[in-house]
Amino acid sequence: MKIIAKIFCIGLLISFYGCLPGIGEWDITLYEQKIEGTSKAIYKYDAWGGRDSHVSGYTVRDTTQKFTIAGVNNLPISQLTDIPNKNLIQAIATVRVPYEEMKDLEELFVPVETKKIEIEGLNLRIKYYQDKDLRNMKRRYYRYQFNGFKETRDSITFYDLNDIVSMDKSPHRDSIKVKKGHVIIRQRENLGIVAIEIEDLTLSNGQDSLISNLSCVLTSKNKIELSEFSDYGVFKEKSTAPNNGYSK
């Protein structure tokens, strides 16, 4: 009986520690956006571990470092608002505001607070908005299939788009231009790019009030490769497998 009890306890310990972040195997989906002027990058990650353990978020790492869930230091952000560089990373986050304070802000959609912190030797400026405001601005969602694109330093323009969700409302658009910063490119082996996800946030000059937040998913009519996009201003999916970490 003592032997059986010991085996049972060992089994429980293995099960328990296998669920902790950084211990055991993780199935990681990872996206990398390089930071201009440095060897560092911002990583967007989504990882599943033992017993359906799930962690996700954003973090900054040197591109030469091994990516491990155990070493993740989350950035307190929900979305980038510009292309990151060695001098400044700009982002937004949401915060719950008491109802009595909400009334003064609900028409303006302005940030309730702005913070500047340092992480990995880089400056990060975060503008906090009411979560209600950001949700209201995300009500517009589109899904298009495009037939070509042109990338500049600051933006990407997609051409000859067909709406594959609401054909009766907007069957065709000649082009959509989005600023770079929070563009996520998904790929699959032998298929090339399978989807491009965009959060195109527009803020007014000076006051930083929310004007719009376009959410859309784009797919190409023709096969395109990840290498056709630059390394800056976009999150590129990195190939990973279930493992204890990730290295380039």
C-alpha cells in the first residue's frame, strides 16, 4: 500500500507541475515584429500546455534569445498604435472606469490615463482607454479577398477586394489602405500566407480621441510568401512545434 501511495503522489506532482507555465511542453503560436534600430523584437504569443493551460500576450525579447514561456515578461498592452523603434513603442490598453466618471468621457473617447514605462531598455508609452469605448469602436468588421498589395514604410495598400462575408452590402472595393503597426500575418507550410489580420486604429491629432478602429481579415486570391512583406511594422508568424521553448 505504501508503494501504491508513493506512486499516486508522484503522479499528482507530475500532473501539477506539468500545468505550470514554463514547465513541460507547450504548443506555441508565435509572431515576431522587429524593432527598428535594435536587435530586439516584440513577440505576440499564444501557448497551450498540459491540461489545457493557456497563456497569451505580448513581450519584448532579443531576437538572438531562445523564446521560453517560463521567461515571458508580459507587456501590459492590448494593441500597438504605430511602428515600434528604438526610441519609443506606442500602444494602447483598456481600463474599467467607474460609471460616475464615465459620463464625462463617453462622448470624447479620450484616454483616461497615459503612462510611460521602460522595458528591456526601451521606452513604452501606453494610452489607457475605457474598455467600453474600444468595444464600441470595434463594431466594424470586414473580411476581404484581395488581388494585390503595395507596401511603403508606413502603410500597406490592398487592391481589388471582394467582400466574402457580406456580399450584398459591399461586394467590391478598389483598395484599402492601412497603417502599419498592428498587422498580423499568418502562414502555413507549403501554403504561404493564409490570412492577414488588421487592427487599424485612428486617433485624432492633439487630443488622441478615438475616431475608428477597423478590424478586418484579408486573404489573397493568389499564393504569396511571407518574404514579400518587410520585417518592420508587421507581426510575422514564426514556425514552431510543441516544445519547451522557441529559438530561431
